[in-house]
Amino acid sequence: MNWFKYSAPQTFYPLAGTLAKWFFAAATVLTAIGLYISFFVAPTDAQQGESYRIIFIHVPAAWMSMLIYLVMALWAGIGLAFNTRLSSMMALALAPTGALMTFIALWTGSLWGKPTWGTWWVWDARLTSELILLFLYLGFMGLHAAIDEARRADHAAALLAIVGVVNVPIIYFSVQWWNTLHQGASVSLTKSPTMAATMLTGMLVMTFAIWAYCIAASLLRVRAIILERERRAEWVAKLAEVRS
């Protein structure tokens, strides 16, 4: 299959619609399975009791907040380097979903921190760097919206996204570089998991569920951006005629 033909907004638009349906369906099924495992199958934690179950939403959202930023910066960088329209549109489509995942990670972290640490918030290295990530997402969207000309907005926002990448490893390694209240990683590529198998299963299923949702939401958003950017194109006019 010649994937390069989908690099044009006109050809990617219908593909994005088809993929979004499948990813939304996968997200729905995986969420149902993941929540069932997380709240009805996984055992109660010996130290934190039932409050630990927030990790089944908190951890996947935190992972996705970092991953989406890296992908967003990658698309933005490609758009900046090669002046490709669709790449910049993809970066812009990912930003709101990444901001949402970052907000969920911070919000659920506060809910988890209250019974665990006795406070809703501390200026911990992990929490502070995650908050900076939210500001980077908001800054990316705000800067883009502040510039009227689309291509200039794409380039300016891309520079901010690329510079902000330095914050992602700070978030990830903060618990190793500094003495923080935030616990270390329970799942690592270099070490065996430190949680029960059912807990790990629930977390991984929820991770795939949130991953599928983020892809579907971003695909629908990029379709809207394509229609807005290409509204004067002939193929958009024909599409409007078919729909009417």
C-alpha cells in the first residue's frame, strides 16, 4: 500500500473518518473491560486500601500526556522542516487531547494525593513538571490561535512545541533525579512489575483504551481542521454538495 498518498489532506480525510470509528469502538470495549478488571477483579491494596484504584485512570492518562506531547512535537517538527500542511494539522489536532490527558492526570493525582499524602497538592518535582506540561499544551494552542495566518501560526507553535520537549524527560525521570513524595514507577521496561498481575492487567487494558480514545478524538479533530483549512478547495465543495 502506498501510504504516501495519504499525506494530502484530501486523501487523508476519508481515511481518518474510517479509522476514528474503529478506534472509538476499540476504546469503548477496552474501557468496559478495563474498568471491570480495575474495580471488581483487582484486589485491594494492602497499604493504600481502595484509594489506590485511581491509578487505573491516573497512570494511563499521565503516560498519554507525555506520549501525545512527543508525537505532537514530532508532527510539528515535520511540518516546520518540510512545510507539509497535514503534519501541522495533526500537531494542532493532538494538542487539545494532550491537554485533556494532562489535566486528568493532575486532577486524579490530587484525588489520590489527599488520602495518601494528606494534601491535594505539593510542589513536588513530578507534579510541578506535569503542570508545566499543561501550560505548554495551552501555550501551543494559545500561540497558534493568536496568529491569524495559518502557516505562520503553524511555524511559531512548532518552535514552542519542539523547545518544550525537554520537559518530558524531566517528568519521567523526576522521581529518580530528585527526592520527591511521588512514588517511583511500578511498571518499567527494565524491571519486573512491582504490582499484582490483575492490577497490571487492568492498568494495561485501560492504557490501551485511553490510547484508542486519544487517536479517535485526534482523528475527528484533524478532519474538522482539514475542512476549515481547505474550505475553498473544490473537493470540499463537492463533499458539501454530497452531504446536502
